[in-house]
Amino acid sequence: MDNEMTGVAMQMILHAGDARLHISEALKNVKQFDFEAAAEKMKQAEKELQQAHQFQTNVIQEEAGGVKHELHILFIHAQDTLMTIKSEYELARQLIDIAQAFDQRLKKVEEN
């Protein structure tokens, strides 16, 4: 059981970490006003977060079904990592929306 939870935790951390890299790349794209590339990176980040979340959900569903898991510090760390990066994802989405809005307004000003 311990090896199973370690594997689940590591998969959560791996996918969440990959999501963080995609988010970082998306924000770099925004700095270059490449909103299309940023959107693609955010889609990739979302897929990674969904995969990480599915590992967590599976454990929770097992618990709800009567399977008892020992408290595993690495799993707790994985959950914390997932939620932190999920928050980063949501914040990045908002920042990208703001940057796009400013870019559109700037283009209108430049046209005049």
C-alpha cells in the first residue's frame, strides 16, 4: 500500500509540476503578445492539472468506498502542490485576460 500511495503522490506532483511549466511558458508568451501560443500552453496546463486531479480523486473515491489508506505525508504534499498550482493556473488565466484586454485597447488607440 505504501508504494501505491507513493506512486500516486509522485504522479500528482509530476503532472502538477508539468502544469506549472506550461503556465510559466504561457505567461512568457503573453509578454511577447503571443496570445495564441499562451492559450495553447494554458490548455496543456489544464490537461496536466486534470490528470493530477484524477489521481487524487481516485484515492478519495477509494476511501469513500471503504478502502482505508494510511496517512502518507507525500500524498499530503502532492495535494498541496496540486492546489497551489491550480491557484496559479486560475491567476494566470485572469492575468492573460487582462493583458488581452489592454492589448485590444492599445490597438484601438493606435488606430486613431
